[in-house]
Amino acid sequence: MKRIFPFLFVLMVSSLPAYSWEMPDWDLPEIDMTQIKKNISAPFKGDARQQEMRYIHNLQKQEVKEKHEKRVLDRNPSGFMTVEEYELLSAPKDKTAQEIEIPKVEKGSDMKYVPQPTYKIVRYNNPPGSPELSIKKRFYATRQQNAQGITSPDFSIMVYPSIYYYPSSAAVACDLFVIPLEKNETNLNKIMKANVMHRWPDPILSTDKSITDNYSFRTLTPVDFSADGTKLLVKEKIGYSKDGIWQTNAIVYDFTTRTSYDLKELRAAIVYYWKQYKDVNLDDKRWDIYPLGFDINEPDRIVAYAYAYTGEAPVFLGSWSIDSKGEQTRLISFNNKDVQISINGFKIVQDGVVPPDQLHVEEQQAKRFEKAEEKRKKAEDKAELKKMNDEYKSTIKQMNAEYKKDVKEYKYQNKVEGSTTQNDAVQKYEEQKAIRDQKEAERLEKKKQREAAKEQRKIQKEQQKAEKENLKQQQEQKTKP
């Protein structure tokens, strides 16, 4: 049986159909070893010195390219920046020393009509002694308010009070600030463009800011400037919110010496006079003064009225005057209230509203302006971009030329062969370089001469053409009847 099984296996295999397997005909590309060697040796072409020169040159070009791309992106700042740039911009700066431009709100050309006020300039202290602070409803919520300002007679400065509210004690205090006005503007625009960002950092006058007295208030109200604009009369009101004004003090600030004078001698003189001559102790009464302004006849003196409160009609205590430094007080009159007061300062008040027709015309003008402005900005941006690209290309071209020149000189230097005993390779290189420089200079000189000759021939041709034209015109004029 063992011999039968191999025989049967051979018989079965021989009965199967015959199959043949052939290898596929793959067309393999021929390998160009020359190109491979060239590609491998390309980055390392030349000796070590040439490789270093090429590396430095490519690195410098990459730096120039990155700077150029950054310049192009910085035309319209997008917020992308390096850490160093961010830290530089985030560094703390002294805002008092900075010139901060006031943002301008641009009106759209598709604006709808909204009544817009117009303003005019009027006298500030008219009638004399009338200026008072006007507290708005939101003052106790915002806790700070800038009140009406007064402009000097020459429109060089504006003085305004800044009022503060302390909710912990319901007390009110005040500071007086100065804003320098722009010079190259109309008087109305000077006042309209006055902004607290341009004010002097320190106030010229300040009240006591103690908040221990609940419901107390101390305010400063500008009354008027002197005729020459060097002095400012201010009235300080001290009182109690639930009881009213306790007393009014007159203060003069001198802009020439940057000094303030509290004219407390005026109140003392009034008390002394009524005690000495009328036997009335005003310290036991409720009375006050009303600073009116500067005397028109004596510009250095301040005029004030005095009144006593009786519960009914106030009693007139006389017209008084005092010099701006508080050295001499005078009684003007007990009866005559028609004292001539100079009115020197200015302010602006609303004069009306802009008519709709004018706004419609402005809307059409704004549309034309926006269109022209957009076109102009695009042209400027395009010109700026072209200039940047030209500068970049010029820089790269110059760098490539310098690199080629350096490589050429290096190759010339390597070709120079000198003796090992005398070491005269450097001398030979310098001699050959001098010869090459001379030939280059001669070539440039010949090129310059050819260009000059070409330009001269061009000028001669133009002259000949002009002469022919003149001759032709003369002949035409002769042939005309």
C-alpha cells in the first residue's frame, strides 16, 4: 500500500491542465547617475569659503525679504506682532508728557436729519455778578461734572470748574482748571475745540476737600477776567446742602505771577464798618457778599454788593470795592447800585439749529468727498506698495551684484599662483586687480562717451528738424497772397 500512494499522486498531478507563469515586462527607467551627482554636489559647489559666502548671502536676502513683508503688512496694522513689539507698546508711559490727538467722529454720508445746534459767542458776566454753577441731574450718579467755562478776552485760555461729589458724606468740592486754546482758529472754533485733554495738569484753585462734614459743599465759580486778561475773579461758596449758603468769598488769581489772593479783608471791612458806625454786629446776622466784577474806571479793583437776610426783603449793606491783592477796601455807596462794571470774558450759547436744506447739501458733499477720498487712498496705497516693492527689488539686485563681485574676486584670487619661497601671490593679485580696474574704468568711460555722442546726435537731429519746420513755415507764408 505504501508504494501505491506515490503512484496515485503522480497520476493525479499529471492529469491536471498545464499552466505557465511569465514574468511581467516592466520598463524600468534608466538611472542618470550624472544628474544625481550634480544634484548632490550642487549645494556644496565650490570650496568652504564659497559655501560660506553663499550661505551668508542667502541669509541676508531672507532677512531683507522678511523686513519687506513686514513693511507691507504694517501699512494697515492688523494686530499681529512679535512679543518684543507687544512689550514695547505695553510699557507704561507718562500720559502728561504725551500729545494725545482728540478723536474725531466722522459723519457718514447717509446721515439722516437730526436737529443740530448752532452756537454764538456772548459776554460771560452779563449782567455783572450773574454767573452761577448749574448742577445737572446725573451729577450725583457720575460724581463729577465740568461746568460752564469762561474764555479770556484775547481767546488764549479757557477756565472751567470741575465739581466732585463724595457719596460717603454727601459733600461737594471743586477745582478750577485752565485749558490753552488753539491759535490758528476762529474765536468760535477755539472754544468749540477746547478739550480737557489739553488742560494744565494742576488746578489753579482748589477748595478744601475734607469729607468729614456731612452735606457740606464748597464750590468755585469764575466771575470775570480783568480787562487785560491777567487776573481772574472767582467766588467761593461755602454752605450746607440742607441749609443753604453760609458765606461767599472773593478770590483773585493772577496769571502773571501764578498767585491767588483771598480777599477776606473785604468781609472783615464790612463787619468792622457796621459794628463801628452802625452798632450792628454782622457776626450775629446772616449776610453775604456778591462779587460783581472789575471796576471799569479802576481795572485793578473788584466791586461787590453786600446784603443782610432778615427773613423778608434783604437789606442792602452797600457797594464795596477792594484792590486785587486785598490791601485796601473802600465803601462806594449805600444807595447807588449803578456801579459801572467791565465785562471782559466770553462764553458760547446755543443760537439755533442747522436747517435741513443745509444738511442735505452737506450730505451730497460728503458722498462726493468720501468717493474721492477712497480713490485717493487706494492710489496712495498702490503707489506706496509699488515703492516698497521697487526698493526691495533694488536692494536684492544690489546684494546679488555685490555677491557676484565678491565671488568673482575670490575666484580671481584663487587663480593667482605665486612662488612658495617669496609668497608673492598677494602682490600679483593686486597688480592684476589694478589692471582689471583700469580696463573697467576705460570701458565705462567709452560707454559714457558713446552715450554722450548719441545724445548729441539726437539734439542735432531735433535742431535740424526744427530748422526745416521753420523754413517750411516761412515758405508757406511767402506763398500766401
